[in-house]
Amino acid sequence: MRPDNRVGEALLTTPLLRTLKELTRPGAPPSVHVLVHAKVARALAGHPSLDALISFDRRRLWLGPLAPGIRALRRERYDVVVDCANWEAPSVTSAIVSRLAGPHAAVIGPQVWPVSLLHSISVPARVGTRREAVQRAHLLTPLTGGPIIDALSFREPNIGEGFRTYLRELQGPCAVLNPGGRLGERRIPPEAFAAAARALLTAGRLPIIAWGPGEELLAQTVAQGAPGALVAPATNLDELAALMRAAGLTVTNNTGPMHLSVAVGAPTLGLFLRMDMERWGHPSAPHRMVDLTSDVLSGPGLEARVFEEARAFALSLVEKTA
């Protein structure tokens, strides 16, 4: 249960889904239903670990068990409900919905006040890591006895023949650049992404600049600073996933597409600005996370730093495949 409206948050829950499906009942996997905000249902629809995806109706939640969305959940008679909140910013709403959805279920959630008052089993945070994807899967350790799956995952992208043709026509090694993001203050400046694009060109990769709603001008600005780079066509989530997987390298801000790139297995260079990289990043190979906060504050060195990071990352992938 994760009634949050951000795509990245939904993708960070996929390790928990796989852990629940694959590790909790060997030989007899449980039926897994996931409740999400309607805005992010597209991120989890068709995930292979799901048996049902529920877009939660929060209207008239004050009615408690009689609220429209709650009544449908209670009819399922769940054995276990997992409140997929976190220890640093626990959601009282999520805890209330979890308890209402499973009045006779074992409700599992993070051991933190006040939400633990509504849980049957409260799980202390995992020691030794602050990585969000790991901590969420860790909620299931009472069911698994300890083992978890910590890798993000995504469905097989569902794309049309027109976009398949676009992917087939791309020439040579490519890379996806994602200069956008939901929060502008956490975006690396477009000039720095242009520097990354130039670095990728020198490393023999064609940069393809992806963009979301309202970001086409941003993508064009980056392309103007890197002659030879291409601006991607408008893409939906599945098309972006397929593009990232086909390109085999992504350079991105810390935003939903960063988690999507990791989920489809594309080596990802995540550029962080004013965010907790240890918590939200993906430090394991083939990915690399870089905190550029101090470089942004110092000014002139940012573009040079991003150029070198992108170039070194691209060349390291060539060395690994040689």
C-alpha cells in the first residue's frame, strides 16, 4: 500500500513487490494486490509480481470503513497488509488506510511513532543502509526471515510499431539524457547537460535528449549546446523505458526517469542536487551516482565536472564490454 502520487516512489516499491511474490511463500506465492495513487498506476500496471493493481479512491475517507475506496478493499479479506511508508517521513494517512483495509489482517509497517500504533507488526529500520528501495523491501523481513530482493524492476515495455521503427533506425551506440524533473531546484542546469552530451559524443555515443510535459524547450536548449545531439520524440512511460534500455546508458537528474532507467537495467549516471544521494540513489554497478551540490554552489567548475563524469562513465562501459 503506497498512496503516493510520484512515479519514482512507485518504482522504488518494486523490490518489495518481488520480495513478497518470490520469497515469502516458496512453492506457493501469495496473491499480491497493490494500492496506489491513480496518477502513478501506469508505473506499476502489468508488473510481473502483481496480481491486482488498485487505484485508490480517497474521496470521503473521513467515513472510515464506509468510504467508497475502503469498502472495496475490506471485501478482499486480506491476510497481510503492508504499509509501505518510510521511517523518516511516516504517513499517518497511509497507516490509517492500511488498518481500515485489513481490519482482521496483520498490518506491517515501519516502527516509528505515531504510525506504529496502527500496525500489528512494526519493523525497525534496517541497520547499515539508508537506501530507500532496500528499506522498503526490509519491511517484509518478518515474513521472509531476513532475505530481500533490492533491485528495481519494470514490466516489458508495451510500445507500438512506429516507436519500434524509431528504435531500429537509431545508429550506433546511443545514450539518453534526461535534463528535466518535477522540482526545478533539484535539476542540474541545461548547460551542464549540454556538457554531458558533448562528452558522450567524444566517447562515441549519440546523445538522445528525452523530455516530459512542458520540457520540450529545455530539451532543445540542451541540444543547441551540443551539436550532433538529437531531441527524442514525445514518449510515454513505456516508450521512454524502451528507449533507455535500447540506448544502454542514461544520464539524468534525480527524478522518476532515473529510477525507471535503473529498473529497466540501463547503466545510469544519476546527477544529484540538494537531495540525499545515499537515500535515493542506486550506488551499485553498473550505475554511478554523483552529488553536484558543491559544484553548483562554486559556479564555473560544474560543466567541466559533468563533462568528465559523463565521459568517464561512457568509457567505463566500453571497457567492461571489450
